[in-house]
Amino acid sequence: MSGFVFFLIPLGLAATALVLGVGIYSLAKGGTFAKENSNKLMRLRVLAQAVTVALMFLFLFLVGKGPAG
């Protein structure tokens, strides 16, 4: 199980970085897309970041627990 969670952590990091990059790009470019979506993108970034941190804590918990038996 910890191997699966370990695989998900880089995906969460990539998703967070991608949403952050799109958000920063839209704010720098400006226009109607930035006005309509900048707040949504930053909320999505916070959600992706929270999920990634939760996955990290879950991984540390599973690794610290050790093999069952």
C-alpha cells in the first residue's frame, strides 16, 4: 500500500505545480480568462496541495507502521 501512495505523491506534486503555473500565467497575461478563473485556479491549487500533503503524511504513517505481522 505504501508503494501505491509513494507513486501518487509525484502526481500530486505535478498537479499542484501545473495548476500553480496556469494560475500565474493567467494572472500575468490578464484579460477575461484571468478575471473569470484566477480565484478558481488558486482554490484548485490549494486543494491539490492539501491532497498532496495528506498523501505524504499517509505515506509516512504507512512506512512507520512497518510490515504487519
